[in-house]
Amino acid sequence: MAEERTADGGKQTADQAVPTRIALIGIIVENMESVEPLNALLHEYGSCIIGRMGVPYRPKQVNVISVAVDAPQDVINALSGKIGRLDGVSARTVYANR
């Protein structure tokens, strides 16, 4: 039986496939010391990231980042939760309806 990698790096067989969802994680970084751990998290979950865009907003000294993902809902929730626990970082997730 063919094996596939899950978004978190685990293995699963084709008959165990978990449905994925499309979501957008909106991130605001107010503590620049958290940028490196944030990038490490995004790299760790890179296999489920469709794309990302970051905009530095210098007048308010924040970075605004959007990350589009396609992964099982529990993987998206785990990533969003880990991001939100970083010091000076806020994250909210919106899901596509289908």
C-alpha cells in the first residue's frame, strides 16, 4: 500500500487519508524577537503552507503576515496555537466553507 506524508511529517496509508481544509492564518508580530521562532514554526509546517505574505508596517513597528494553508484541521489548529503562544505575536484563523 502506498504511503503519504501528513502535514506534520508523519506517515499514513492512502486508505487513512484525513480530509484537509483551506485556511488563512492572520498574524501580527509586535515583538521582533519572536520573528526567528515564528519563521522556525512556519518552516516546520512548510509542507502544508500554500503561500505567505508579510508586510512590515513601520509607523506602528509591527509586521502583518498572512499564511494560506491546506492541511487537516487539527494540524492548522496546532500551528495557529503555537504561533499565538509566541511572545508579542497574535494569530487568528479563518477557514474556507468547503
